[in-house]
Amino acid sequence: STSISKLSHSVPKSLEINGVSYQSDPNFTNVTESILNLTDRSLHLNESHPIGILRNIIEHRFNSLPGSHFATFNHFKPIVTKWQNFDSLGFPKDHPGRSVSDTYYINGETLLRTHTSAHEQECFHSIKENNEEAFLISADVYRRDEIDRTHYPVFHQMEGAHLWGRSSEELHHLEKSIKELEQLLKNYTTKIVVKEADPFDDSTRQPYMTNKEALLCEAHLKRSLELIVAEVFSKKIESMKLKKSTEIPDSLQVRWVTTTFPWTTPSWEIEVWWNNDWLEICGCGVVKEQVLRNAGYKADSKIGWAFGLGLDRIAMLLFEIPDIRLLWTKDERFHKQFKKGEITTFKPYSKYPGTLRDVAFWLPDTSEKFKEIHENDIMEIVRNIAGDLVESVKLTDEFLHPKTHRKSLCYRINYQSMDRNITNAEINDLQNKVNHELVSKYGVELR
Ligand code: FA5
Ligand code: MG
């Protein structure tokens, strides 16, 4: 359903995506056929895929909270406007996330969403129209990024938000819900140890809210997300106990870190200690009043929170999936290992050997003829040519010639298939294409 011809060399006048024709823009258009081919996979809708199983667990936990109902939106298409993804959320005009090196653009106005927050406006608007107070969104999101075992240009997020009116009755209800969340948190057999964020500047709180309202929003947000962490990770710990694993943690460590997002204030990230590392799983905060007003709410009428949680890294950890590419495989030996509602451990069906190729080149002298090359462009070239046969691409050497001042880079590409053996001839052919593309598109000089 997608056709782009020779996008890697020249940008066609228009792109045909799922029956819709988009005018291209040579200054922006950087989507590729291999990326567009992923836009209809909808892994989050497959209830027996690790991503779909995890989505179900979290949705179910939220929707079985007493007295809350979250409207769910799981079918938004990934092509959104620049306004939805950035402007509606108050991203400054010069925010790095907007750059063509980080984001996949269809043209100057249209792009592949980089986060589920792109749909906050329409969801806030929808729950307002339906007299509802909360929503959940799940979707695939797209970012130009490096290539390795934990990075893929597509991943999945779940967005959530909850609002309250400001009457004493509603605030009382909010206070009661916090108590209920605290109670629910005590029901888990695994103890959760929470480290609070460092104290932060009180001016990050919004002036329209009372101090009490701000603290209630914050407490409800934090306890809700701690509950999700408890639900998901205690399921994992229970399954480890059944298998008599030797590395069962006796408590679950969670920490809050203050951060900033353009559309929430104050804002935090939640991290979980797992396999000797802090895993960042979610960004969140108290929704800025402007966002609610943009969605049609009367000024100062509501208070509430929003979060955006990454599903892929949690799924990899829960199901013990060693390489993120496996989430995208169509191999039955992968898919038959997972069932709706169950956290099973992935058993590698075989490990096929990889093969390394190095490419070293001089960057061209600054010239008008070629665009400057960004690391993500190199990633993109390799991904377009070799697809899921690339395991990783790493910069292994960087050198500045003392006399000519020219810069040389060396990248090491590890080719390895998840599903089959690869041949040297096949990889040589792919690497030749990569080299050719580097030369013809960016004017580098191979060493
Ligand atoms: C966001 O995307 C914000 N939209 C989150 C948000 C929503 C904040 C609502 C406030 C209110 P961030 O870029 O940090 O933030 O991504 C959120 C989560 O997605 C991260 O915590 C992480 O779990 C996951 N994530 C981010 N980048 C990647 C990636 N390249 N691969 C896999 N997961 C990722
Ligand atoms: Mg982050």
C-alpha cells in the first residue's frame, strides 16, 4: 500500500501512503520505504505478542481501579501533523526533537509521530465531549536513532491522563482515590522501595492551582505509576519464583527523577532498578492549563496529570527477549512462544552467527554539493539497504588529519539474522551498496 521510488537518491514529487497522496518537500521528506512498511504492523493490537500482552496488563490494571474509567484509544494512525506532534504541546520552535535528523517527515507539515502525546489534544477533547475523566492511548511511535540491540526506529508507547474538576466534592474524591491506590500498593508480595525525586523549585507549579491541588495531582500520578510498576514487575517476579530462578530481587527499587516537558509542569521520570541498572520507563507530569484550554476546556476548570510509558524495553525484560528486532520478526518460532495474558520466557530457537564489516571514509570538505552527514543518516542508509539483517552499527574510530584537517570516521557494522544463516557473498553485496550510497549521497571518500 506504499510506494516511493528512489527516495534514497532523489525525493519524488509526491508520496502515496495507504491510498493518500502527500506532496513531498526536499528540505523535510526523509521517510523511507522500509520505515513506511512498518506502519501497518500494529504489534500493540496483537494480544498474543509481547507488546500486546503488556498493553493488556496495564490497561486492565488501570481499568479495574475502583471509581475510575479510562477511555482507550488504540487505533490512531501514525501520520500526524507537525501541529499535533509539537505545536499543540508547546514545543519551542528550535526544540532538537523537531530536526530532520531525529524525526521522520513526510513533508514540512506532516510526520510520523515521535510520541503518543501527539494525540493528547484530540483525546482530551473527546473525553470532554463524553463527560469522561481519563484516557489511555497505545500506539507505535517513530524516531530516527542509532542501531543496536535495544534501539529500533519504531517502538511503542502508552499514554495516559486523568482530570478532575475543582469542586470540594471532586477534590475529596481525588483524595480518597489516593488512599485506595496506597492500599492497593500494599497488596503485592514484593516490597516496593520508592526513592523520591530531589526537592525542586516550587515555581514549577502552576499558579492557577492551589498548593493542595498540585500536591494531590502529584500524589495520584505517582501512586498510579508505582501501581503499574508493581503490577508488571511482580508478575515477572512471580514467574521467576515458579521457575526457581536464583536472581529474584527481594524488593523492587523505584526512583523518581525531576525533568521537564513542554506541556507538563512539574515533570518527572520513573526508573526501575533491574539487572543492575536503572531502566527509564516513563515520563510524566501535571498537565499545563494551556493544553486543556486548547482542547476546549474552560479556563482554570480542571486539574490533572499525564504520562507516556515505553512498552518495548519493559516487554524485552519481562519476556527475556535479547534483541529488539525479535519483536518485529514474522518467524513462527518466535510467535508461538507467547499467549494472551501470560508472561513466558523466550527461548532462543537458535543463534545464527554474525559477520562484521568496517567502512572507513574521509568526510568531504565543506561544500555546497553535499548535505552534512549526521550519524542517524549513516544508520538510515544501513537500515535501508540491510533491513533487519543489521544487528548494530558502531563508530569505532574517529581521526583528524593533522595537516589537511580532514576528518575520517570508521563504522563497524555487525550483520546477523534472527531467523537464518547469511552468506559472505550476500553481506559483501549489501556492504558494497552501503559504501556506494555513502559516496554518492554524501560525497565521502572511502579509505
Ligand atoms: C516522551 O515521549 C513524552 N511524550 C512522555 C510524556 C507523556 C511526558 C505525557 C509527559 C506527559 P520520552 O522521550 O522520555 O518522553 O519517552 C517516554 C518513554 O518512552 C521513555 O521513558 C522510554 O521508556 C521510552 N522510550 C524513549 N525512547 C525510546 C527508544 N528509542 N526505544 C525504546 N523506548 C524508548
Ligand atoms: Mg526521556
